Amino acid sequence: MTTVNDIVLIYFEDIPLTFAKIEDINPDIKKGWHHVKLLLLNIPLQVVTWILRDAYIDGDEFTMGGKKMRLEKVVCPEDNSLEEDDEEKDDAPPAKIEQKINENTQNNKVISLLDRKKR
């Protein structure tokens, strides 16, 4: 279920349009409808309030001005790449790690700013 502080992707006519953070959800006078305050994460930031049903907040398609709209909750993907990098580092012998460090730094030059200032 999508709730306050969740990030959603707003689709307009089945095309991803922008991301938004749900700032607040308050009940409407009509049962099953809510005032949903969204912070649109674009430049400049904008705040809008849409009146939506529970199902629309949770991802069902709806229309605005005859145009198809949909909210999709954004879930942070698991980052397995960090674990893989750690495993590779653990498996690498120390000599190989040192060699890699030397390769990365051997073409670098240290330039003294004090020497440049004297000229």
C-alpha cells in the first residue's frame, strides 16, 4: 500500500512523467476518496493536491481531463553490486591489489602550489 513519505512515479498516457513524494493523505467528504498532497520532484518543485480513491493511490489507472493517469510506488532496488565488489576484493591477493593501486597512481604528478606562486 502506498502511504505518506513514499515516492511514486506518475504516468501520463502510459508514459513516465515525473516522480513525486506523497506529503499527506487526508480523507475527503466522500467515503473512499482522499486528498493526496504530492510534492512533484522536478525543477521547480511544485505541490499539488489530487482527490483520489484508495485504488488510485495504490496504482490503479484513472483519468484527469480525459487523459489516462497512474501512480506507481517506487521501491529501492537491492544493490548487489556492492556485495560483489566486496567479494572480489576479499578474493584478490594483496600483491594484486597493491599492483592495481600503483598502476592507478604512477602517472600522477604532485604540483606544488607554493612553487608556482614564487614565479
